[in-house]
Amino acid sequence: MIYARISGTGSFLPGDPVSNEDLVKRGIDTSDEWVTSRTGIRARHLASADVGSSDLALIAAERAIEAASCEPEDIDLIIVATSTPDFIFPSTAALLQSKLGIRNGSAAFDVQAVCSGFVYALTIAEKFIRSGSNKRALVVGAEVFSRILDWSDRGTCVLFGDGAGAVVLEASEMPGIRTTALHADGSHHPILCVPGGVAAGQVIGDPFLRMDGQAVFKFAVKVLGDVANEVLEAAGATVESLDWLIPHQANIRIIQSTARRLGVPMEKVITTVERHGNTSAASIPLALDLAVRDGRIRPGHRVIIEGVGGGFTWGAALIDF
């Protein structure tokens, strides 16, 4: 039987950290105490104007490929999860493929599921590998969310940042990704969205991120708990068998509430939200790469990754390392 295993991870954050105090100095009506106490966020990274999602993805991808001890030409599938692509088209994945110098004609495409995007992309790549059609996939979450923030809205602009994370997923005889679950309910789209578009060279509607924070909180905690239990049950596993939980890094209160609902102690939860804020599709692979590289996640460990985002979308994957 063919399985899909993670063989390498990588990540990248652009520029120097921008602290909450730095935002105050830039004229944002907030304070370090206000942001930290409500979200756990202490800093975020903001890409310069000439840097796109594909540029962030490139560095994260190169690091993941190096960690997997392979070459770019060994990659035969690229999936990039992003809500902030460089262009309307071509896809960020196609641009990344070009920047990596891959000329083998392999498939490359984007997935748009906002903060659940990396889980969606990883799940899709796993299906391709298990079908036997692909042997080595590059899965990336990359975002420049700073481009869609209204910097006069302190309820949203302090929450988000830019970054990218990547994994190489390889065919293996050993189980890696054990179970996955993906869901969506479009009826909830108004509580987190960017309700704008482009037509005839003009912005139609609102080009900035809008969010009902309380509604998002309640919805996120419920579905994150449910979907984690779903992948555990599908694998015949228990919460006690988990070594680590890596939730989407949006808000420390959501993370803590989800952990309590699942019965997972915070000592087993990987959190990086304080370092880079909500980086949407990049947040899970950023946290995963950090925990792999600092030695917390080791061979033999069992991990759940899970995300929830605008759409509304949500999903989880149970992974053995």
C-alpha cells in the first residue's frame, strides 16, 4: 500500500518583527496590553511592497526541499494555499515552480480555503500520492495578508501578518498522514470575508478584510474540536495518543479553548501566534516547521494539524512522523 509521509519542512518570515508598540508608533489606535491580552499576539512580520506570496513561498520551499534531501526537479506536484496570490493568474504555484527552476511539466495549482488552506492542500496532495500518480509533492501555505488590511480598523489590522511555510510530502511504505477531514459551510461567509473584486480595472465592493470577531470565535472553537475528534475516530486513535496539537495560529484564546474542549494540555499544543500573528494559510506550516527544527516533534510522534477560516472552511489531519 502507498502512503504519504512528510519528509521535510521549511518556513520563512519577511523582515524584522513588528511589535505591538511599533504599531502604536505608526499611529494605530491600540496598545500592547490590548492586543496581547485579547489575542496573545506580540509581533507580526510585514512584507515589503515589492515582495509577493510567491517570493515568501520560494524561500520556505527551498528550505523544505533541502530538509527532505531532494532536488527541485524531484518534485512532481506543487500545491500552494493562499488567499493573497501575486496575480489573478497565473497561479502562485506556477510562479513558484518557475522560481524553483522546475521544468518537468508537473502539475502546479493554488488552493483557496483561507486559514484552512494548508490542511486542504495537504489533504489533496496526500490523495494524489496515495493514488500512485505522484511521488513527491511540495505543499505550501503563503500569504501577504498585510495587503488586504484596513489599517484604520484596529479590530483586524493588529491580528494578521505575512509569511510562508512548506512541506515535502513523499510516497512511502510507512503510514504518515493517517486520516484527514475537510468541511465547508458557505452560509457563514459574511462573518469573515473580503467582500470585493476587480472589474474593468476598478475595485468593486470592499477590498479589505472584514470580521465579526465574536462570531468567528464561537464557530472556530466548536468546529476545531469536532474535526479533531473526527480524524482521531477515523484512525481508531485517542486524544491520549497525541504527542502534539498544531491548530491554526489565529488567537491564543481560540487555541486554549479548543485544547480544553479536546482535553489536550497546553503543554502538548504548539503555539507561535505570539511571534507572527495570524498568517492565514501559512500559520500551520510555520508552527510545524519551528517544532520540527527545535526538536519538539520527533520521529514516532503523532500530531494533529487543524485549521478554520473564511468560507467558512475547516479541516484537520492526523499525522505520524
